[in-house]
Amino acid sequence: MSNEVNPFESLQEQIDDAAAYLEYPTDVLERLKHPERVLETNLSVEMDDGSIEVFKAFRSQFNGDRGPYKGGIRYHPQVSRDEVKALSGWMVYKCAAVNIPYGGGKGGIKLDPREYSDGEVERVTRSFAKELRPFIGEDRDIPAPDVNTGQREMNWIKDTYETLENTTEPGVITGKAPESGGSAGRVEATGRSVMLTTREAFDYLGKDVGEATVAVQGYGNAGSVAAKLIDDLGANIVAVSDSSGAVYNPDGFDARAAKSHKNETGSVTGFEDATEELTNEELLTLDVDLLIPAALENAINGDIAQEVQADIIVEAANGPLTPRADDVLTDRDVAVFPDILANAGGVTVSYFEWVQNRQRFYWEEQRVNDELERVITNAFDNLVKTYERTDAPSFRTAMYVVAIERVVNAAEEAGIWP
């Protein structure tokens, strides 16, 4: 895999690619390629042994033309300033792509939570929440879970904020546990939108998803949920992977059983229904109908893209293809359905959660899933209409055309303050 490609530069290149199909002045588009502000802070936290450890943390607020900043917080050793800038930009265009009234933000702490106790992770989280306090709020910036964070961390951030502000404000953060104001259906939302995008993509391309073979790179929440829901469509899951490696069975296996094995052992490797173990790179180049990259950015570089045999790629991760990989796959007529549509289920149901928090009125899970399906299928319809209207070279470029038009229109309607 390539970790040398700067994700922020990748985002800017994607915007430039779409600009060729838009009639906006250069200065208007240039404004949309940079964050409005970035918080960088060092968290000094007491460890269980009494020592003090310092953790670098970031929050990027990229663009608020269409609403409050919105985006997750990740804990990972590779978190960097440019990464959170890129991720916050992708959130702007993701929210615009599915037409929900948010801007884009993203945060992260340079931390591997597996190396720390639960108490230490809580203190790190609350320390970051204290630093974020002046910048977040249900009408300003609304964080959410991301890589290595979940309901637990969101509950801690909510509690810290509400305690310091002496208020009750469940809408300050999304991805909470239901008992703390979270929404039904939130945990599966990202994987569900990957499934919905897959279903619509196969239908649009005239292919039968029920006969498809599928490989999933990354078997965390998004990848495993997408796998089981696509399995339910009749597709055949033949390979899955995590950071420890990949497992493969050309005849397929039960996606839920693979997840149960990972939950029990901490890894997909050793799964008894697999006939072979592979590397992550070998999984990416398997001869399958559908490839779902669901790990981190830059998973597929230009060299790997030359070897990809899948006909269709649906991006569950953010930025899993480098710009060079995008070019290679476009030239090879591989249909890539972009992250800003495919994994938008998470932010969409976060929006539903925020709406429910504001109203103090909560929905049944079926309503959440039905509303999510409506949003994703409408967005897919707009994607293919724009793809056909503009004759764009890829679905990604067409989706960015849709998103950028919405952001620019909002900015023009509001005007630019001196």
C-alpha cells in the first residue's frame, strides 16, 4: 500500500478534476480547496502509573456554507494535520452529495487506543473534549465517531461538554448510545449505504448483484456491515481482510460468521471456513465482480490499480484510491462509485440523530432505514444524471460536480463578508 500520497493533495486534485465540468471562476473554486480553520493542540494526560503523556490532536473545520461543520473523530497513530484537513474536505462534499444541510469537519488524536487502558482512553477523550468545547455545539460543529471511536467515546465527549457548559445538549455530538440520545440504525448506517450504492450500481450497469463475487478489504464496522447486507442481497462474499491479513474461499463463506470469528479472536485470520490466507494486497487484486475497500485512505495506488481485476469498486473507506489509481482505473473502465456517496450513510443517520435530538422525538429503526434509503437512492439518481449530462470520465468526477454546485450556490446566496 502507498502511504506517501498526501490525502489533502488528493482532495484538491479531485476538486480540480470536477472544475473542468463547471463554469465557475478559479477564485471561487480555490476557496473550496482549503479549510477555514484548523485547531492543533497537545493534550497532556495522566497515565495509570502517574506519568504524563502528551498526545497531538486536531480538529479541522473545512467549510460551513451549507450548515454546521460535521465530521468524525478518529484515534490512530497515523493521524496528521493534512489527513484531518482532507477528511474534513471530503465531509463537505459528502454532505452536499447527499444534500443534507451540513458543512464539513474532522478531528483526530495521534493515538493507538489498543495500547492504553480504558481509563486512559477516557481521560484522553475528555481532555480533547475540553479543548473542543469553545468550537463545538449543535449549531456550530458536531463531531461523531470514526476509526477506533464509537458510542463510548461520543458519550464521554457529550458528558464533558454538558458538564462544563452546565446544560443538556445531546445534539452536540452524534453516534451516541441510544440511551444517551443516539439514533436507532446509526451503527449499521455506513455499511448500509455501501450496500444501497452497490445495489443501485449493479442495477444501473445491468448486472445481477445476486450472482456477484465480493472481496472486502477492511472488516471493521463499515466493511463487515456492508458485507453482511450485500450477502443478504444474494452476493457471494469470497474474501475479507483486516490489519492482520486476508482470508479467501472461492466458493464463498458466511459474512456474519467471519465477523463472529473476528470478534472472538481479534482477527479474521484463522477463520475456519476460509481455504486460503492472503495479504491485503492480494485481496485487492482478486478476480471478483465487486471490490469494497473499507480500511484507510491510499489503500490502492497506481501500481495496485494496474492489477485490480474487479469490475466494480464501491468505496466504503474515505479516500481509498490515490489520484493515480483513479486515473488507471478510469482508463481501464473499472466503475468506481465514490466514497462521498457510498459511505455517506454514517453522516446521513448522524443528521437524523441530530434532528431527533433537536426535537426530543425519536424514530423507530425502520423509519431511519427507510429515510436513509431515500437519501442514498436520490443521490445515486442525481449522480448518474450528472454523469450522463456532463459526459464526465468517472462517477467520482460527476459526484463532485453535483456537490460543488451545491456548495457554491449556498456560498453565493449568502455572500462573502469583507
